[in-house]
Amino acid sequence: MYDYDLLVVGSANADLVIGVERRPAAGETVLGSDLAVHPGGKGANQAVAAARLGARTALLARVGDDAHGRLLLDTQRAAGVDPVGVLVGGAPTGVALITVDPSGDNSIVVSPGANGRLTPADVRAASGLLQASRVVSAQLEIPLETVVETVRSLAPGSRFVLNPSPPRPLPQEVLDACDPLIVNEHEAKVILAADGAGGTDGVGGEPEDWARALLARGPRSVVVTLGAEGALVASAEEVVRVPSVTVDAVDTTGAGDAFTAALAWKLGAGASPAEAAAYAARVGAAAVTRPGAQESFPTAAEVAAV
């Protein structure tokens, strides 16, 4: 019996958000709205999203001993996340600088801060937490060696889910553990280029081609997110398209994290990959209808209404 449906090993940031009429070009200055500070970071986002849906969730992360760190801890507790694995100190809390245009699209620059100090030793010290978790989800806003140690510390029979964002070449040990590897087009290009495939252009023009090429790298399954076109789920048995849900987008910040969290939780609960992805698409759609990241994440009842 697992104590947690989902353990998220990843980043926790303060999101500093400014609305702009258009995002600036290189060398250009534009005026924006008043600054808003929100709890964020891909790891913290995923934990809150899963907990809001009803998953028993824990977070393994590092924040600074500062106001941003206290904000993040408070919001994790308020969402129902067990913050037993959140370490404090070592560097200032990570910060994401986000601009959002009127269409809801965003651009993000991240200062890792304490996220860069989440070490393999921290993962080993939290071995009891990993052994108690049915599904473990990670991203790449923490050191890659920490993700490798997470894979090595998984409980027998638990599932590992990775969203390689921001993307970089991945060790074979990590690729082999992914079930699924969740990528968008940009992330797929980076990973495929790492083995000489030349990115998605080198393997064919369709997402099905990218998914099959990624499967050949070692993951047990692959999910390719396609924005307004939905998602694609691929395994050795099948490749399935999952349609999107049409909504009026207000802010896409954190929508991918909500999708990943929902997918990971549903897979751990026994849903098929296609069923889990269809549910995750509804969760992501609900999230983009409200501003912010964690503040926008829906409850299970709100997802049912989408």
C-alpha cells in the first residue's frame, strides 16, 4: 500500500508576472501591467494540480529561507500537498519572470535559485518518501543528476513520469525509466537531435513519427502534447490521438503542469494511457480559462463540468 498517489520531485518558484500588449523583441522595451507575484515552478505546480484533483500528493523540492519560500510552503499546505519533502535554505527561492500577452501566450525566464541546490544526496535522504509513492513525476528545472538519482531510488513497481522541460539530452538510464515521457514539439526536437536524428525534421513531419522515434530511444511510453490539436499517446502497442477541449484561453501559464499532474495521477489509478490523456486534456483546458498558474488549477468537480 502506497502512502502517496503522486510524489513530485522538482522545482518551486515564485512567478513574477507582468501583462503586456505584446512581448518585446530583442533590444526592445515595452510597458506592462502592475507586477503580480504567484506561487509557481513546474514541480510545485504539478503537486498543487494533483492535490486539487484529489490525489494524495507530496513534494520533494528546495526553497529559500525567504518570503517567496514561505509563500510556496503555505500554498502547498493550503492545496492539500504534504510538504514533508520541501527543504529550506541553501540559496534564495527560485524565481520565474513571466510576460503574458492578450492572447494568453507567455514567455518565461527562470532563475533556479534553491532549485539548483536540490541534490542527489537530498533524494537519497528522502528514500522513504520515494518508496511510499505509487507514481513519481519529475521535470528538468532541477539538476539532471538529481533526476538520475530519483530514477535509481524508485520503489519496485512504481511509475516514473518525466516532462523534460527545459529540454536537454537525457541519459539512457532516465529515458528507459519514463512511462511516459511527456514532450511538446520543441522538447521532442531537442531530445531527438541529441541522438543525431536532427530533431523532428529528421524523422518525418507528423507527431506520430516523432513519438515512434522517441519510443525507439527507450521510454516505455510517450505523450506528445500538441496545443490546440490535443495530444498523442504512443506505446509499443498503439499510437492514439486525443482531441483537445475548446475553451476561451485567458492564460496558458502552468497548463502543461496541470496536464502532466493529471495524467500521472490517472495512470497510477489504473487508467489506460488514452483515458488518462483525455482526462488530462480537460484539466489543462480548465486551467487556461483563469489567470495564473496554481490559482487556475481546477478541482475534480470543475473538470467534470468542462
